[in-house]
Amino acid sequence: MIDIGVNINHRFLLDDVDKTLADMQEAGVNGMICIASDLEESRQIQRLSQNYSTIWNTLGCHPHQAKTWGVDSKSKVTELIQIKKPVAIGETGLDFNRNYSTPDEQRYAFHEQIELASEHQLPLYLHERDAHEEMVKILMKHPALAQKSVIHCFTGSRVELERYLELGLYIGITGWVCDERRGTDLQESIPHIPMNRLLLETDAPYLLPRNIRPRPKKNHPKYLPWVAQEVAKLKGVSLEELIQATMNNTQAVFGIRS
């Protein structure tokens, strides 16, 4: 397995990267994609991916940090791409839930990252919250790009799922699927996600699967098997079949394998 979504820029994971990776691999998780939230983090995780063969990175700017995306940000990311090509552009998209950056700031950063992904033939690593309609309208203008991109940490309804699938997006599933309080919509949607569109992620250190006993305090890539087990159960397939399918999808989207 490969965890396609880790926020490694936390002391819990970053202070001892070797131990983080050893614990992950002992659990049967053979690699992870570290997600960039801004330019500084893009540089940091690119360096990590240069030093560790089981770490891959994205480059980009989260909608919360869109206020930091300036007129020269696109050229700075282009310079990083020339140093070492990432597996995706992002985490980018729209988040109108709290608007840490204004909607216009988010739109500007998102559109420039769409241009980067198109220019460098990379998938988009997408984030969306309370912005589904606008996200769909924007992606409809870029059908070829959408068909090779990922909606990260999907937690939405069946209707939202169908619209994302119509665009051709791959669907990233986190430990939210293990949450008996908030995960009902997602649990009901899982059977309707085609096997060739499923991806697995922890979003560590967030979204700890609530089916782990005893329950740890923070999420970790080593807990990806709990997500896989729950998704396999909801899909009605064996764990082995699910793991193989998601690995095939990881290879197809990001060009990496364990």
C-alpha cells in the first residue's frame, strides 16, 4: 500500500522521519505522498523526497493559504518542478467553509495551479469544502486534466460523488469512513465508487480512524490498513483485492508503485 495523503510538516511525524517510515513500513505501508500546503512546505517536502525513496511529494498551495500565492508564485513552483518533478500539483482547490483566504484569492491560486498542472502534464491534488458547485464548473472546463486528477479526502454525498465521477476524478478515502458519527454519507457512497477510481489515504496526523483500539492520539501513515479494511468491507471485496486495485490506481495517477 501507499498512503496518498500525509501532512508530514508536524513534529509528531517530522522530528524522526526514519522512525516514521520504519513504523509505516512495518504496518505494510510501503510509501507515502507528502502534501504541500504552501511554497515553503513545497520546498521542504521536495527535499525530503530527494532524500527518501519511499517519500513522494506534491507542489502547490492549499486554498487556506491562497493569500500567500502571489504574482511570482507560479514561476517559483516551476523552478521547483525543474529541480525534481512532483507527483501532482496541490493541494489546491476551493474551501468556502471558513475562508481563511478570500474566495477571490482562492480562485486566483487555483487557476494558476490548473495552468501549472496542464503545462507540466501533472494531476491536480484537489481539496474542496462547501464549494462543490463551483469546483465542478471549473473542472468541466478542463476535462482532460480532471480525468487524471484526485479529489483528496472525499467526505461528500452520493450526489457529489456521482458528479466527481462524471468528471473522471479519482476518489481519495480517509479514516473519515471509519467514523460512526460523521461518516454515514461516505459509508453509503463507498459501494458506488468504481474499483478503478479508489485511492487510500490517512491525511495524517488528522482524521484518525475511530475503529483503532486502543485509540491513539494522532493519526499516522501506519494506520492506513484500518482505512483499507473498512473500505473493503463496505465494497464487499477482499482486502487483498482492494489493496491491489488501489495500488494500480496509485500507479495510474501518480506513476509510483511500492
